[in-house]
Amino acid sequence: MKHVAAYMLAVLGGKESPTAEDLKTILAAVDAKADDASLDLVIKELSGKDIATVIAEGSTKLVSMGGGGGGGGGGG
């Protein structure tokens, strides 16, 4: 998830096609370790796609998952 977040931050920051180095720089800024295989996969899957569209398509899939009810508060 951190790799996807870094990719999205790079795009929001103006990079149309973020590189692995761009993402590593973002992750390093918060002391997060980057996994090269995960970076490559994220870049491969998101490269050339409009992030807003990807988010919108993903949101429609989340609707089908439903939601759980909140747990009752034990009180006394």
C-alpha cells in the first residue's frame, strides 16, 4: 500500500510517469523501506493511467464488499 501511496503522491506532485527512484525518494522521506519488486509492479500497473479514474473504478468495487456494523461499547 505504501508503494501505491507514494505513486499517487508523485502524480499529485506533478510527475506524469513517476520512476522507481521518485517513489524511493518519497518513501525515504518518511523512513519507509522500498521493495523493488513491489515498486516495479505498481509502476507497471499504473503507468499511463489516470489516477482519478483508477480511484473511481476501485471505489465501485469497494461498494460490493459491504460494511460491518460497529461493535457495541461495553460500558458499565
